[in-house]
Amino acid sequence: MCLDYKGQFRLGDQSFCYPLTITDQATRYIIACESMAAISDAAAREVCQDVFRAWGLPLAIRSDNGVPFASTGLAGLTQLSAYFLRLGIALERSRPGKPQDNGQHERMHRTLKAETTRPARFNLLQQQEAFDAWRHEFNHERPHQALGMKSPADLFTVSPRPLPAQLPDLTYPLHDDAVRVSNYGDIHIAGYGKVRVTPALAGYFVGIREELDGRWLITFCALDLGFADGRRSVQPLTLNQENPQ
């Protein structure tokens, strides 16, 4: 799935609308197009949960590097992207300043803006009605050359991975221990003391493993985040670096 906020625009009542869009990359099917009053981690998560309940979990989610999908913190994590990882969804992010990395989604946004926001509707409810009508037409009535002149609805299927009602506890069998991240984003490692990880993982358990060189590898789910090496914060790995486990 591809996930993004379309740039804001002003409605007739002078408030702003921030459309949140989710598409299936393979079929171009627009899974969600929601009128939002603000860019919000919590609101985006609620929309994603509804999508996952209805359509199942994707293998990966592609986004840009803006909030609430990414941050400048450790591994670019936010509360929302940590939630995706917890569900077993891989993170794919476009390169900074390279919208062409998600070009298909960006082209859809241009069409969305041209056909539903000029003129904009009076309020969020009316704008949502316009989005819903346009989304149905795009998915069910418009053939796409890239799809062999079929519509996205002709090809889109539900994911076989359902959203679990309850997630099992995180375990790290290849690590020495699992420790909970504090509300401030810290963990405690014996002999090291308090080490800064990221507030995005507050409340989650991370795995810690002592390496031969004395450093401690810090892992969240299947993602190796970096090393505790005596400094006050984890020294990061890149998001796309291959995990050794």
C-alpha cells in the first residue's frame, strides 16, 4: 500500500482539508481518501486500522519522509510507523526530495486535486462526499492503460493477512534480553545505564544482544535499530541495512 497526505487546501468555510490517501500499488485501487482537519498520527492510525480490518494487512507500506509517517529520530520511526512494524508490515520510504519514487501515487493526487477541489466544497463533510464519488468512479469506471484497460476494481483483491484481534507479546529469541522502552524513549542496559532509543517506541519491548566487540545491538520487531556503545543514545543503522538475524 502507498500512504500519503495530499497537500492541504482551504474549504468554503475557511477551514483547511488535509486529504489522507491510501492506494494499492499493484492495481492503483484507491483504498481510502479521507478528509482530515489536520495532519495527525492518531487520526491516520485510526484510518489505517479501518483499512486493515476491511482489506487485510499489506506486506509493505510506502510513504514519504514527512510526519506522521517518518521522523528525524532513530530509524525515522514515529508512533505510526512503529505500529506498522508491530503488525509485520515493512516500511518503504521515498528518498527525500524525490517524489518520483512514489510517482504513481503522486499522479493520482494531481488528478484528485483537479477533479474534486476546484472548486472546493463548503466543509469537510461535503468534501468527503465529493471524494467518495470520485473514488468510486476512479476505482470502478475508469480503465487504465497500465492495467490493460481494466479498472482498478477489476484487479484489486483483499490481502490474505487479516488484522489480528490481539497481537502476541514481542519475543527476541536471538537476543540476550527484551527490555521495555520507557515513556521518555529510554532503556536500561546493565553496565551501561540509561540509553536513549526513541519516544516512538514508548511502551514497546526491544531486544538487546551483546556483540563480540562489547556493543549492544538494539532491535525492534525484525528491524535492527543500532548499537549502544557507551554513549547516551543508540548509534543508528540505516533503515534499509540488511539485518544480521
